[in-house]
Amino acid sequence: MHPLSRQLLPTSQYLIRSLRYGGAALALAVGAYPAAAFAQDETGGDTNLPPASLEKRPNELSQDALPPLDSGDNEQESTTPTTSADGTRNIGFEANELQYNSDDDTITASGNVIMRSDGQSVRADSVRWNRKTGKIFAEGNIRFVDENGNQLFTEKLELTDELRAGAMSNLLLALREGGRLAAREGVRDDDGNITLTSAAYSACAVEKPNGCPKKPSWRITAKRVIYDEEDKRIRFKGAYLELFGARLLPLPGMTVATDNRAVSGLLMPDFGVTASNGVEVSDSYYLRLADNQDLTLKGYVYSEAPPMGSADYRILTDAGAFQITGYLTRSSRIPLDSTSEISKRDWRGYIGGNGRLQLDKNWSLTGSFRLASDRTFLRRYDISRDDRLRSNIDLERIGNDSYFSISGWATQVLLTNQKQGLVPVALPLIDYRRRLRDPILGGKIEIQANSLAITRTAGQDTQRAFTQAKWDMRTVTGMGQEVTLTGLARGDVYHSDHNALTETASYRGTPGWQSRAFALAALDVKWPLIGEFAGGSQVLTPRVQFVASPHVKNLAIPNEDARAIELEDSNLFALNRFPGYDRIEDGSRITYGFDWQFQRPGLEVKTTIGQSYRLTDKENMFPNGTGLAARFSDIVGRTEVRLRDLIKITHRFRFDKDNLAPRRSELDASVGTDKTYAEIGYLHLNRNIQGFEDLQDREELRTAGRIAFANYWSVFGSAVINLTDRRDDPTLASDGFEPLRTRLGFAYSDDCLELGVTWRRDYVRVADARNGNTFQIYFSLRNLGAR
């Protein structure tokens, strides 16, 4: 070679203009793996070569260092357009040295070479461009960043003059959306498809927060990986799932979408053992119907029960969303009230759905429905432990100063012996409220109109309608007292029949048409007092409320929505301490109490306590044991203590007015962090009420806890224990310690993997839903759509 045929150019930046057309796209650079598809494929086998390493490369950029997807390469300094007027591609690059060989028409750049085009960039130790063939060969510490921010690392890379990848070796692809794909070798054909050999994929982080290396907790290894550029999918041949380095499960025909879309295919299976059905294996097939709707089909196989199938359909539209789920099997069942083990074979199942449509900015339609074939189906197959299923529909209009609703609901009872014919169906329930914009006498006016129709197939029917107007005026005096004056007037009309079918006499009312009028006046005064205490600040707020109303006709009115009444801190200062509208608290009373709040760094304490006194000695409607039957009410309150984010304690109480005996004691406490914690809940209702269906006494203990160790492992457990005995409920045969449900398990959870084993024991048998042990094994892999 003549010395003059090779030139050393000390130029730091050059512009190479390719002679070909086309878009610049790294065919292998793909998006995240949002859902895995395991379509059956005959390809299997193993690989003798270990896959390439998934570990972090020294020249790998953090995701925060990458430019936004729509901004191009943040390192590009040249303002020269990447595509010229005639459609040819311009590639800008930088290098410490540049050599041109005229004999073979090649350009060689070396020393921190950087090439850029259309948001893509290539860094390498050296780059050689053959101008005759258009091939570009890069070597040494290569990092290829495509227009989507995905990074390709390799030692040798063959490119076209359009920056399309060709042959590669010892490569790693770090995806911007998460996940890494490594391989020993890679080859790209003329159609843009790429075949990798001895490949491995994982969505796990390969480095700890402190920067130390971390082995992926799971990975997919494959003999070959084929990328289909047109279909935007990666297909694994001879794939296996590895957990913690151990080969666990073959994945025949595994395919993964690369354009951030969900794809149809099989999901990861679930395994379990239950007392009612024996060994359980289930798997799901996800079917992508369109961009806005999908269908998941799931099959269940049991060792001691016939198989079961389920389907879940979802759709999202411009107006709203809707989902429907169904289960179906043909198996034996035992009726809930059966006294024998004799079962009968029948079709059993469940269907449920919910949705919401936003008709315009004010109007919306919301609905849900739930229906089971029998009372024990959901519990036996561990779908739900609800004791009743509620369906409802609601058409609403919400304006700036008004609210209008037409709704209805129905309930199916499950785990009780209550007759379904006695359960009410409410349709329609109409409610309208409006707040007048202009104040009257300095106060705000709100009007309400309401109607309700309740129907039972084997019980009492009730219809009601009422109108109400409420006036509120709030002011603050010069001494800081907050004073609220309230006036309320209401008129009701009721109609009922079949009243004798209601078991509790005080709920029936008088058959036929009934009416009543009601008026109320109230004065409420609060006086916040602020000061320092024990290194912090405190707020003491005494409160006094006076309420007066004339005698109201109550017993002639059916009681459908005001049954479970009990004095609590939440309703102590309510204008009507009956829930709902069917019962009204009349007479005159004074209610008094105080709120106290203390705060200092890391510590907060809140306390509320109060009592009421009835000014008249006339008989009232409150049953004994509710805390409101006598002139002096019981004493109620709530205390909350929070110490940093480690301890939180809430205690709600009601003490007997005569001897301070606890009639209600409810404690909820938690200690610990999100990873390691202990929780306890205790409830004791000692109201000394007998024979009243909505006010039964109970004592219950709930515990739960979790202990985290070794960074990602944890042990957890919970228990629910019925402590009710004959002193609380004479009808019980319990000795005061009856476990209802216990749970224990261990789990592993990191950035890309969740797995665990759970044991649960149910102590209560309900017909064919047997008591006994249940074991469940579960795992979830990030970006593989396993769960």
C-alpha cells in the first residue's frame, strides 16, 4: 500500500452519508414483556452451551440517564438532519482517530467512537465502514441504544449503513421497560428476523440498591430464540424456567410480545390442596380479543371433585368499562339445612359482573350483580367467603348544587338459614337533593326528596316517600367558639302490607297507609383551646349540643332501615341516632363531651369522649342495651395513639353509665413496619340483650403478623378466634374459645418474583364446604403474565 493511500485524520466529527433508503431500527431492540404466551409447540430439547450472562455491563446506562422516548439521543450535538432531501440516511459520528484506506474504500474510526442517526447511537472502541458493501463492523465494548431506549451490548457487531444490526456475539439486550436478554451468538437475516443461540431472559434486577451484583431469582433459558420483526414477537425454542439457578419447568412454545402489547396464550398454573376437593391444579388461557377487550378462560382439575371451568370477560370503551365473571361445574352438594351426609349431583356455578358508564359529565350509570347457584358453592371452591351477595344498579346525576339518583338492590343470602323469600328487594330507590345557592337568614338551605319500594316474595312489603328541608348556619364568635344552628322539617308517607310476616313486632308497623310529620331544632357549640404540653402542642375542644323535637309517631311506621342501633362515638352528636330514615329520635336532649389532640415530633394522640342526657322522662324507642334507653346515656369514646410509623393503637369503647362496666370494647393495634409487623384486633360486645335479632353479643380475637428476614423472605400468619360463650349468648354451645380460621405461610418477594406456600385451616363446616386444611402454592413472575 502506498503511504499516501492511507490518511490519518485528526478530525473529531465526521458526517457519513449512506446511499440507501429506509428507516433506522434495531430489529432486536424490543419493548417490555407485558404478558407471556405459552402456546403448545413441538420444539423442545436442551442446550449444551450455557447461556450468556445477564449481569450488568460496565458501560450500561441507567434508565434515568436515557433521554425521553420522544426526544432522540440526548448526546447528539450535530444539528444536521439525519435524512436528506433525496431520502438518503445521514449518520453522524465522533472518534479520536479516523483512517481512510483507498485500496478497499474503507473508513476506520477508533478511540471512543460514537455514531448517531434518528435517535439511535452506537458506542464502540473501533468501527470499520466498507463503502463498497455498505457494511459497518464495530468491535470492543459496544453499546447500541435504539430509538426506544433499549440498550444492546456486545463485543462484535455487524451493521448496515442504515444502522441495522447483523451478526453479533456475546450479546446482552437491556430493555428500557424492564428485562434483559443475553445470548452467545446472534444472526439477523435479510427479512430482519434474528436468531439467538444459548439465550437467557429475565426481568430481574442484576444489581442491589447499594450497587453490588445480584443474581436473578428467575430466568428463562432456551436453546434458540427467534425474533420475528413483522409479528413483533420473540419465540423461545427448548425453553425452561429456572428459579434460584435450579431448572424447574419446561416451557414449550413460549412466545413473548415485544411491542408492549398483551398476547394470547397460557398463563402460569396454580397448585393447591383443599379439604373439600383434594388436590387442585388450575391453569388459564388468556385471549386478547381486541385492544380494548379480553377473555380469560380457566380450568380446574380436582382429585376429589369433578372439574370446573371459569371465564372472565373485560371491555373498556370511551364511555366506561364492564367486567363479567362466571364459574360452572356439575358436582354433588349437600343442602345447607340438611341433617345427613346425603348429597345430590347438580349443576353449580356463580356469575357476577360490574361496570360503569359515564354518559356525560353529569350523568353516570353504575351497576353490579352477583348470583350463586346454591348457598355453599363459593365457600366450597374458595372463591369467596361472603355470607351474602348483593346486586345493585344506580343511575346518578351530580351537578354543582344538586344530586339525583335512581337505584335498586337485591341480596342473596348464603351461609345462613334465613329464608330467601324474607330478604327484601329494593326497587326503585329515588333520592334527590339540592342546595340553594342564596343563603336564607345567613344559613344554607338543603332540600331532599326520597322514595323507596321494598318487596319480598314471602314477607312484608313496604313503600315510603318523604320530603325534607334543612337549614344550617355556622358562625365563629369573637372568643373563638364555633356555633352551628340547625333547623329541620320533614313529612313522611308510608304504605305496607303482610306486616304479620315480620318476626320482630317492633319492626312491623301498622298495615295500610300511615303518615307523620317531624321538626327539629339544634344548637351545637365547639370551643377549641390551643396550648403547649409536654414538649408539643395540644388542642382541647369542649362540645355541647342541644336538640329538641316534638313527639313523633314511630311504632305505626314500618322499620326497614333503622334496626341495628347502638350508641357509638361516630353517632353521639348526630341529629338522629337511629340509622336510616324509618325511626326518628324525638324529645329534647343535651349532649356533651370533648375532643383532645396532642402532637409532638413522632407522637400523636387523639381522644374523644361524651355522653347525652334526655330532658324528658317519656318512654323512648331505644331497646335496652343500646346505651340510649335511659335518660343518661352510656359513656362512649375513642382513643388513637400513633408513634412514628411503628405503633398505631385505636380503642373504641362504651361504658355503662351506672357501674362503668364495658359494654363495648374494640381494640385495633399494629406494631412494626411494612415488612415486619404484628396486628391484633379484639371486639367484645357485652350489651346484655337477649332475643333481639339485630343486637347480639359477641367476643372475638383477630391476630396477624409477618416477620421478614434475609432481605426477601418472610413468614406470616393470622388467626380468627371466637371467644363468645354462654354468658354472652345463651344459645351457644361454645366454651369461649373456638378457632374459626388460622393461616400460616412463608413467602419470597423481590423486584421480579413472588412465591410462597400457605397453609390455612377452617374449623367450621357448612354443608359440603368441609372444615380442614388447605395448602396453596403460588408464584408470580414479573413481565411474564403469570398472575
